[in-house]
Amino acid sequence: MADKYRVVGAVRETLRAELEHDEEVVLYGEDVGRAGGVFRATEGLLDDFPDRVFDTPVAEAGIVGAGAGLAATGLRPVAEIQFQSFIYQGFHQLAQHVARMRSRTRGTLTLPMTIRTPYGGGIHALELHSESYEAGFSHVPGLTVVVPSTPAETSGLLRSAIRHPDPVVFLEPTRLYRSVREEVPEDHEIPLGESRIAEPGEDVTVVAWGSMLQRTLDVADDIDASVEVVDPRTIHPLDTETITDSVKKTGRCVVVHEAPRTAGMAGEITARINEDAFLYLEAPVERVTGYDVPVPFFAREDDYVPDEERIAEGIRKTVEF
């Protein structure tokens, strides 16, 4: 029988299961061991796996670079970066080495490495703790970029990420860590690169991921329209077919994300809809996003992240066009 977990529990128990499943899995990062992680997502794992759970120095370039070496020698490293924006210090390792190894060696070496990191706003954290950089990671050929939206989705996608033969950036929505609780099936895998229809509808398609998905579902329940909600799950590679098939059915689309508007994934999704489903559109694709400014401090953070009112207004604007 499936147990109920919040997202943080789903992460912890999936990591535990994968450490038990495969002796090549190694877990490491800042404070993941004795402290159990900044959000306690790795609590207790050091006690159970003292030879394969390690604390590291505060050195993100070293964390990412070490993972390349570990993976190249046959291990499956799972690195944690405390907050997504801290990975900027290791982005050169990620883009220049980790993402390129399969191509550089013509498939001789692959790097089955997972980089877990909390991302996104909503918890009133300090500077460089609340950014959403999924579009930037998606621009690096060779990386798979995954964003879960529920505890069960987190477990299934994380298991697939750890077992994937190539590097995966796994973005865990900070706001969801301790929100909803649901049943999480044991040992289930969700294929990477496949979207899901989170809510079927007929009038308008809304594409949303991470913490924006639940807000969109809440709006869909209350708005006077039949809203189909698509959860991409994997931001790169993006399952375009599921999105465009939905748009061909509804004729309208809204894309919701908390990253900045300019060059955000909403623009890429809009372009693909224009390429594959333009003649089915009955209204321009609407974007509901964060703003083109740094994520503000506590007093203004809630104004930055799209809320139910902004999402509902975007849907109404599209439906009434």
C-alpha cells in the first residue's frame, strides 16, 4: 500500500530507496549528511548509508565538477545544491564538462548524474534563494531539466532522473516542500520527456509547472471556463506534442511560470505552438509570468510570483478574446 508524503518526504524516501536499489548511487552536497539538508530532505540517510552520503565544502564548482568525475568512473552521483542560484558558481562545470561529455567522447563516456536543487519563490528567503532559472538550464545541450509538481510526481521523476544515463538538473519547487500530502506509489518511475494532462478541459489550455501548477488547478476549479491544464514535467526536452494537441483541441493557450518574462520558457512554448498549431488558435497565446527584475525581498515577493488573480485574469483575457 502506498504511503502518504509531502514533497520533502517523497524526495527523502526516493533517495533512500535508490541508495538501497543501486550500490553505485552516491549522495553528497552541502549539509546533506549530519544536518539532513537545509530542508531536511536527506535527514537520516547518513546514518543508514555512512559510506555513500557525504557533506561537502561550500564550493559549488567543486560539487558539480566532482560529480563529473564520479559519474565518469561508474558511479551515479546525486548532488544537492542548497538553492538553485548557488549553482551559478558551478555553471561552467555544468555547461563545459557535464553536459558535453557524451558528445565530446562520442558516447564513450556518459555521466549519469543528478543535480537536485530547491528553486522558486514563495518562502520569503534571502537574496539568491528564490530564482527560477529553468530556461537557462534548458539552453544547455546535453542537460535534461525536470520540475515536479506533487509528491507522487516528485518520486517518480526523481527515480527516473537517478537511473537516467545522462545528466539531469532536478528543480524542486521550494514552496511545495511541505504543502500538499498525497499517496506515493512504491518504486514507480515516470518517463522523462513526457507531459501529463493534470486536468482535462475544452475551452482553453493552460501550461504550468512546479508550484504554479497547483495555483492554476485552483483557478481552473473556480473560473467560468473548461480549463485543460498541462504539466510539462520535463522542461527540456519539452514534450511539444502533448501541448500542441491540447491547443488544437481548445484553440487557446495560457502559459504560467514564475521565471522572468523575457526569454522565459513561455516564449519558447508560444513559438512551438505558432509553428505546429497556429491555424487552430482563436486567440494569441497569453503569458503569465514573473517580472524582468531580480526576485524582490520579503515585502514584495508575493507581488512578483504569479498568484491566482493574475492567472485567472490571463485565462479570462484569452477566453474572451
